[in-house]
Amino acid sequence: MRPTTEEELSEMVRGATTPLRIMGGGTRDMGKPVTGAALSTAGLSGITLYEPGALTLVARAGTPLAEVQAALDTEGQRLAFEPMDMRALLGTEGVPRVGGMVAANASGPRRVQAGACRDSLIGVRFVDGTGAVVSNGGRVMKNVTGYDLVKLMAGSWGTLGVLSECSFKLLPVPETVATLLSPPMSVQAAQAVMSAALGTPYEVSGAARALDGHVYLRIEGFARQVAYRCARLRDELGGDWDLLDAPASATQWQTIRDVREFAGQTGDVWRVSLRPSDAADLVARADCPVVMDWGGGLLWMLVPEGVDLRARLGVFQGHATLVRASRAMRASMAVFPPEPAPLAKIAQGLRKKFDPRGVLNPGLMG
């Protein structure tokens, strides 16, 4: 099924008698495998409103991200949250689209400064499990409805509703970008350096440690300011730092954003979010290759196929999500972090409210 209008989407969901497997661009093959009829939102495509002066864009859920980016490029604007492209990591094809990005709450290295996808999302339209069309938010940030469905839909993976349209606030593209590059250092040293850098007034917009131990610190803005801030940050941190120019910076941060160092490597990939101060201890427990982002608050871990990383890590304050694994592995365990009983009860209540028949991606987040 491939609706081309919101009305068609509503009719298809309302008429469903079996589970539906909600699809966007097919690039984010995650979660427990869903058995059901495929419902693609790719036909719901197109930018419906773009007001550069108001830093606002509205696009249908099936709109390719490349189309959005091309429109923003003409006005020197961007989606601040730097959405991750998972194709290299997961070995998938297809076209990344707006709805899938929002459903996954896809966010990149700039989250430490600009927030996640949900923080730039100001409005949504979606079809719930009964076929009803729901609208929440709008074209400005103020929202006084009392029910923040905008935030709720981001990261719901199509289990509460099928997105049909999304509205975003935008930010200008900075004049230039530069990145400080360290010599290789231990996880503990890297975490300390990244935390120190993020605590300075120099507005670091990316702090990551690559697989080989190099630490990358990104600074964006007007050229003279970037040069000044880089020099001051290098002096404050001490040590021998190299400087990457704008083109080299862009390439490196795409590599970090998309976790391309694990692309094509054998093994399962886990995404672990935690307090940065706990990163060194957790990496020692995991005993596996790791890429650090968000100043140590996000760890990408590569383990042998079939290994339950949660069991290896034990109890910690954070969450571990299985991102890449075989279908059999994903079917055999909780892919997304198990929820505490009170939160699980709330989540179950929300699903019953928005999808009482249980037809939208049933079990995907189980």
C-alpha cells in the first residue's frame, strides 16, 4: 500500500484487518521484525510550506531528506539536529525521508548543542490506529494545547500513528566550521577532555572520540570568531591539537554522525546512552570497539554476533539499544531498552489510546 494523500492513508489504516508494517524510505531497519502488510508513506511527498524569513519548513512525511536539504541550501539554512543516515551502518538502501527521521528521532553529533530532532519539531499531522487524522502543534514554537503529541511522535517508530506531515524550526548555516583534532588518547582521557571542552564558553557543537582514539571538537560560526575560539580552546586544553578546515571537518563529522567506522564490519552494533562521567567504566566492562559521541554521553559498541550487551554491562544508569543484528537476534530479545514497570504501564496506555486495535507496527518496540 502506498497512499498519495492523507485521505487515502486514513482509509487504508481504518480498513486494515491485519497488522501494518509502516515504512518510510526503508533505510532504518530496526526493532523487532514486524509481520504485516507493508504501508509506505513514500507517496506522501513534497514541501508544503517554506518560509525562510520565519525559519520554518513544513513537509509531507514521504519527502526525501535530500529534497529538503536542497531547498534549505538555497537559503543558507539547515536542520540543526544533524539527522543520522543509517544506510552505511545497517547496509540498507532506499531514500531517507522526513517521516522516518521523525519517527526515529534521528539526531547527530550537534545534539549536544542544538538538541534532538524532537526539539526542532514544532508540528505534526498523523493518522492514528483508528484511521482518525490528528494534528498537533503548528508553524510556530508556542503550543498551548496541553497535549504535546509533537514530542510524543518523535521516537515512537510508527507505533502510535502514521505521520503524514511534519513542521520544523530551522537555523542558519554558519559561515564556517573548524575542528580540533587530538593525538590518540584513552577513553578516560578523551571523556575528560570532551567534558572540559563542552564546559567552556566557546560553543563546541561536536565532541567525539573515533575508533582509533582521536578526539574531535567542532566549532562553528563566523570565520574570525571560529579562529579565535579554536585558538583559545586549544590553549585551555593544552596538548598537541591539529586543526581541520571546513571541508575536512564536514567529511569527518559525517563519518562520526553515521558511525561509518562500523559499516561493513562483522558483528552486532549497540547504541548506549549514559552519563558521560560513566563512559570509561562502561567501556571497560564492554571490552569491545567503541565510538564515543555527545561528549561521552553516547557510545556505539561493536560486539560479536549474538552477544547480549546488556548482560555483559550489567546494571548502569542509561539505556542500551540493539541497532544492528540479524532478524533472528532481534526477534529473540528486547531491541529497545526494557521500560520500568510504571513507564511501561504509561506506554501501554498510550498505545491502547492511539492504536486500540494494535495494527501499527505491533511488537516493533517490544
